[in-house]
Amino acid sequence: MSIKVRLWLKALGLYWLTTHEDRLEIDGEIKRRTGVYCDDAVEKGLVGEEEFKEMVNAILIRKKKRKQKELEIVV
């Protein structure tokens, strides 16, 4: 897992909203968007703060939808 992504999440107060799996997904999303390892992308400024927040939000929303779908299947 990316050290810089973890630090950025903590600085923005988002770290505690994410799980380890979410953070791995964030790392992967940064790599997909930039084509560069996530720590390097953050260090080089290839991902801005707003874009980062949007990625985190999108991942958290997807997770919430997956959980809702799982609950619907169980019920």
C-alpha cells in the first residue's frame, strides 16, 4: 500500500473512513489514471487534491452499493 496515499488520506481526515481494501483500490485507481506507481504520482503532483477526493468518494460509494446489493441478496 502506498505510504503517500495513506498520509494524504490522514491529512484530509479520510483515512478512518477507508479500509485496507479501499486504500488498495485507491492506489490502483491512481495507477490506472496516471500510468505511474501511486506514490510517484502523488509526489509528482499528477493527482490533484480534488481529483484525489473524487476518487476516494467514488470508491466509498461503490463499496456502499456493493454492501447494499449483498444485503438485498441475503434478505
